Amino acid sequence: MSETAGKSQEAGARLGHGVTIKRMKGHPVYRWRATFIEGGKYRTKLFKTADAAEKWKEKRLEEARAHGTDSAITSSERSTVLDTRADLKELGMSLREAVAFAIDFRRRSLRSCTMAELVKDAIAARKRAGLSEAHIKGMEGRLGRFNEIFGSRSVATITTQEIEDWLHGLELSPSSVNSYRRMLVLAFNDAIKKKFTTENPAAKVIRSKEVESEVSILSPGGAEKLLQGADAEILPVVAIGLFTGLRDSELKRLDWKEVRLAAGKVVVRASKAKSARSRSVAISENLVAWLTPHAKAGGPVWPENGRKRLEAARRAAGFGAPKEVAKSIEANKANPEKPILEEWPQNGMRHSYGTYHLLHHKDAPALALEMGHKDTSIIFKHYRNVDATEQEAAAYWSIRPEAAGNVVPMGKAS
């Protein structure tokens, strides 16, 4: 035996490959016993003949010479290597690569946090930063849905493929998928800052292609009916919504001090705007006519029971929520004289304003400023309605109290 082999054998013996063979007495079948160390414990193996014991010993010493000082593995570990060899070959990975990957994965998991913890911290941070209620609710809804599946998972172990599969499994529109993706990107960016992970798997998900879409709007006749169906308390809200395009959240926070008829503008404070930027919107001549009889020196424009009053105005104009429309269709089947409601378009007043303003004034930059957008991209994306006509736009901006008829008396929606 060479000097190197001898040293290897000695090392192997120290690590558990050394074998001592002794003759046994009193056993009815076995006459020889091999004693060795495995996994840090003494173990024995019995043989019928000395030749069988010596052959087994030589085999074990061969393992010591083959593995040298790196051979401190148990039978269980050797079995694991053999059992996983085919899988590693299929994946094109070496044993060293697989072990390194597993160790890294485990280390990242241990120093990371769960997705549920990350989402909770991300939302809390944005509340402290003073982000809008709408933004906070958007995060809670979208990230909460993600947590239903991944909440207990370590942030560092969630992959791009898993996120992509989940997003497209929601079966939502491309814009909605992108909205969910955007919230996940924000959350994982927080994880990177806190060193819970080293990369953002959500950012690697390819954005869904959004096809430019036209928004649903009211016809000039529908807008006129909405004004006619409004009681005196909600009428200013309807008129301002139709002819300034303020968001519902902005309407609810608007004060009469910010409706400046003499100056010809409605002021939207940064603290009340979705974009957190102040802006002003010009008051058109027909809006002046609608607001003048109801204007106040101060106080909220949004009245008590405003939501109920607005819903009543919509129903009076022939509009309803999806469930109300369905009920009206069933009622019409039983009694054809009962009218069928038309579904109220989402953000109908704001979208009508944007569409008819662009068509009538043909000034996208000015419209973007008045609607609170950074640029004209959203204007061109949503408000270039090819079906609406310039005549309809002119009719929309000429809707006045004297043309629309008497306003429904106060108290209708109470």
C-alpha cells in the first residue's frame, strides 16, 4: 500500500471507516463480528465466516481510500446521493450546485420575513407617509388577495414564475393585472430595502399589453335627465361633477369656499386631490347658471345623505347599479310598462366631462391639467371617443337650467 493510500485509510478510520473483526462465542449462527463507527456511534455487523467478514472490511477500507478525508458521510447520506442522481442529471445540476442552492435558499429564508409581514409593514409605512385613502385601500385589496396564497411564505423564496402564474390565473383585464403587479413591485421593493431579499421577482413579470379603451359616458340627454332628477341638495354636486370632472372623492371633500363663481374656477386643494397636487378647473357658463341659485359662502358642497341622494338622481334619470338593472329587466317581463334601467357608467360624470371637453375644445394639454393628470397620455388613451360627435359635445356644454326644466324639489332622497 502506498504512503498516500495509507494516510487516506488512516483518515477514513478516524472518520468511521475503521473496522475491527473478532471471533464470537455462543451464537447459534454467526461466528464473526465486525465493529465500526458510523454517524458518530459504534455499530456491529455479524458474519458466518471469517472470509465474509474480511471481504466486507476490505470493501469498507476501499471506500476510505476512495473518499479520503471527505468521506465522513453516513449510509443515509450515501443513499440520498444515489437516489437523487437521476434527478440531478435531468436538471443538469451537479451535487455541489444542488447543495449550494439549497443552502442559499435556506439562509435567505431564515433572514427574511413572511409575505404577510411584508404587506403589513408596507401598508403601515404608506399610512405614516400620508398616502391617500384610495391608495391604501388599493394596496390592502390587491396585496391581501396575494396573501391568501403566499402570506405564510418567506419573501425570499417567492419566484417570478409563481407571481406570473398567480397574476394571470386571476383572469382579469390587462389593466387590472398590471395594477396588481404594480402593488407587488412596491411591496418587494420594500423587501429589498430591508434586505429581506436581493431582487424583485414582481418587477421581472412582463407587463400585460393594454389596448386603448374608450370609457363609458352619458349622452347629453342622459346628463340632462340626471340634472332634472337631482334634488336641490345634490344638484350642485351633479352639476360640478358633470362640468368640471372632479373625482367622486374630490366632490365629497369640496367646500363652497373653493367654488369661486366670480373668479370662474373651482379650486382643488392638494390635500383633497388624488394626485396630491393643487389645481383649478374653469367654470363654464352653463355651470355658473346651475350653481348661482345654490351657492353658499362656505361649508361642504356634499350634502347629508349625499350618496342616497345621488343614487336617487340616477334612478330618476333611468340609471341603476347592475343588480337594479337586472331587477328592472325581470319586472319589465311581468309588466312591459315598467321601464328598464340603463347601467350607470363607472365614473360617468368625470368621463363625460373629459370626452366632451376634448371633443369641444380640442385642447388635450389644458384638459390634462384640469383633470389632474401629469401629461396627456391618459387623455389620449381614454377620451378620444370616435362615436361621440362635435354636435353632441356642443349640446352637452349648452345644458342649462332653463332648458333642462324644473329641478326636483328637495327631500326626494331623504
